[in-house]
Amino acid sequence: MLDRKKQDWKALAADLEIEGRAFINGRYEDAMSGQTRETVSPGDGQRLADAANCGIEDADRAVEIARGAFESGVWSAMAPADRKMVLVRWAELIEDNADEIALLESLDVGKPISDTTGVDVPSAVRTIRWSGEAIDKVYDQISPAPADCLALVQRLPLGVVAAIVPWNFPLSTTAWKLAPSLATGNSVILKPASNTPLSALRIAGLAAEAGLPDGVLQVLPGPGGSLGRHLALHEDIDGLTFTGSTEVGKQLMQYSGESNLKRTFLELGGKSPNIVFADSNLEKAATFAAIAVFYNGGQTCTAGTRLIVEDSIKEKFVEMVVAKSQDWMPGDPLDPSTAMGPMIDAAQLKTVADYVDIGREEGASLMFGGHQVLADSGGCYHEPTIFCGVNNDMRIAREEIFGPVMSVIGFKDAEEAVAIANDSIYGLAGAVWSNDINTAHRVAAAVRVGTMGINNYFGGDVTVPFGGFKQSGNGRDKSMHAFDDYTELKTTWIEFD
Ligand code: NAP
């Protein structure tokens, strides 16, 4: 697949049949209102499909169907070993259709085809397969109760779960939510981001083909402010799992409190520190400093946007990172040599441009980039951008930009590096680079984030939990810990006569 050339992908794209209808009760259907919303490709601004624009009436129907499926036990009471077979088969079907799904994701999100074929699709497949394979190896507990008692501690599915996901990693985030929620026996309603519903809709059909019973999974494209809000306030939804902005995450907690106290788990924003000591492998650290910010155009919650560098090497190291940044000039997502695609839309492009202005006004020095490029393409492309002379009080060091903008901050010793790293409302991810095992471990332990790399950035796979400290959220995606978010613990206390 990777030896396909740009023109091959373009030809495949021209022939692609795109499904934009909602997925309800095992079938594709139009929104009840008949309304649609055009999805366009951020790479060239061209129309891709008309997706269903679901409203609250669709949500109510989907909840009723999901509740019926849950109560029937068709999935919730199925033996874990049988649920496993369905999930593993689903992963295989996604793998069988990998090129088509990767292409769909590239077109819908503007992600480079090398990323969607190499990362997004394989990650979704692995997540679904791993969760399926794990679920029939999970034992419940018997408590150390007195001899004339037997106390069972069981994990039971929550019931009906709503999952609301963002546009930056639509396929992998969808898999992170659906795999553990379905594996544990829930019925699920997924609301993709309005502008990127296509891969979730496609894989929902494959779930049915794999044997997922009707009504267990619904996918409803539609607006967050109405459809998403309605799901979050719904009295008959037991759990809500969300990935998105901290601002919306806070609203969802309130909606839970205003309605039925549904279990609400949030994966939110970040402003992650990437700390580089003078004694590290500087060549590797510079390569990853660029990857940490420019991968996915910086539209990554864990992006290492604060590059915190030891003062003694700062000048030299920034030169090295600037040199690496040349490799990240944006290009056509369907060109396999493209490392960075466009911003998701014109609004996001403007946000990035505004922050470049803010950085300049705050007195930071622009070392590289700073401009929109490829405007003639019809897409929303921005250069990789590096600011030096940043202090941690500046807005470009504190606020999530969600674009390819790096802020370089100096430090004199480990204590100061940790203080800068922790001086943030966020606590999602970070990394430290040092060849001194003591420095590396001491700093990694002191930085308050959910995932910390030592001498790597973006390390990790489905076997480890992912989530945030502080305002980066609560709950965890991936690993067996994800099962906790989708289950209640039930005690049964039995006494013998
Ligand atoms: P967003 O604006 O919070 O939207 C995320 C999802 O929530 C979308 O489906 C959106 O629907 C929906 N939504 C919006 N308002 C809502 C409301 N009032 N009630 C219910 N749902 C609502 O975030 P985004 O701009 O799409 O994504 C970027 C953010 O996600 C960044 O902050 C990033 O850090 C975060 N993120 C976090 C992680 C993580 O794992 N921690 C991973 C990826 C991204 P519409 O599409 O219709 O607006």
C-alpha cells in the first residue's frame, strides 16, 4: 500500500463511494428531518459528501433503540468469549478495507496518507482487536469475607453510553471509545465531530457485518451544541465519554449534574512540556522536538508545544530544530511524501495566524515559519512555526493553539525545568531528554502529567492507559484501565444458613 503514488491515491479517491447517512439499529438512514451537512476536504476545499445532520429527535430514537438492545441482553448478556469473536472479526474487516478507510480519513481530516495508512488505521485495528481479545481474560473478584459468607464483586456494563469525539483523530479516538465500551457489554451512541464523520460511519457498517447485533451501536453525525448537548443531558444515558476541548468538557460535567449524574469521562486539551537537557542525544531530541509539535499539523492534544531547553545549549539546539522543521513544510495529504497536511478548516487556520500575531506582540522572536502557504490549493495550510525567547507567562506558552507553533523556553537547572513544566492548567503529556538516568527519572516523576516519555515523544501503545491530570481531564482510554470507565462495580453479599 505504501508504494502507491499520489496519482494512484487520487484515482482511488475519485472512485470512492462515501456513506454519509447515520447508522441506527444496524442500518444506514437519513436524519429524520432529512437535513444534511456538506463535508469538505481540508486539503483542497472540495465537497466530499453530504452527511446526515441529526437532531434531538434522532438522538431520542437512538437512545430508545440502544436501551432496548441493552435490556434484551443480546449483547450485554452475551458471553465475553462471544463478544470477543465479534470484535476480533470487526478488526479484521477494518484491516481488509484498510486502504479505503485510510483514504477516507485523509480526505476528511487532511491527514497525510502516510499517517492514515501507517498510524490511524493500524492503531484502530489494534485497539479493537486488543480490547476484544482481553475481555474474556478479565476475572471478577470474591472478597475476603467471613467463612459463612460469600461476597462477589462483579463488573457490570453501565448500560447506554454516549461517546462524543473530536476531528483531529476521528478514527483512532472512535476506536479508543468503542472498543472498551462495547467489549464490556454496553450499547453505544457515537457522535463524531460535525466536520469529520466519515470513518466512524464506515466502520459502523463493518461492525454489523462482523456480527454486532442491531441496536448496539449507533453513529449520529450532527452539531455538538444541539445534538451533543442533548445526549449529555439525556436522562436515559448512563455514561458519557468525551474527547475534545477543556471548555466543552467543563460544560459536559455540568450537564451531567443537571441531569442524571451520568458517569462522565473526559480527555481534554494540553500544553505539553518537552524538556531537553544538554547531556541528551541532541540529534534525536531535535528530530523529536519537531515531530512533537508538527505531527498532524500540531492538531494533537499531546503535542509538545513547549520546548523547554537547558540554557547552555539553547541557541545551538534551536538551530538544529529549525533545520529539522524544513522537513515539515505542508503538502497535499494524498502525496505519500507529505509529512504535514493542512489545518482542519479556515477557522483553525485563522486561530493559528492570530497566535502568531500574539507571539510577536508579546515580544517572542519568530525563528521559523509564521505564514499561510499553498493558498491556491483551496486548502488551509500553515508553515511549521518556531518562537524563541518565550517565557511561560506568555499566551503562546499557556494556551492551546492546536496548530504547528512551537514555543521555546530556556531553563538553568532541573528544578526550574520542572517548575515551568508544571506551571500549566493542563497535565496531559510530556517528555524529558537526558542521558543521566537520575535526571531523567527525577524529572519524569516530578512532572504532573498522565503520560511522560523519557528519551522519546508520543511513545506508548494500546497496552498503557491514556488520559490527563488537572484540566486535561479524568478517566483513561486504552489498556484494561479503560474498562473501568464503562463498568459499575456490584457487590453481592451471600450468607449461608
Ligand atoms: P470540541 O470543540 O470540544 O469538540 C469536540 C466534540 O464535542 C465535537 O464532536 C463537538 O461537536 C462536540 N461538542 C461541541 N460542543 C458541545 C456541547 N456543548 N455539548 C456536547 N458536545 C459538544 O473540540 P475540537 O475542537 O473538536 O477538538 C480539539 C480539542 O480536543 C482540543 O482541545 C484537543 O486538545 C482536544 N483533544 C483531546 C484529546 C485527548 O485525548 N485528551 C485528544 C484529541 C483532542 P461539533 O463537531 O459539532 O462541534
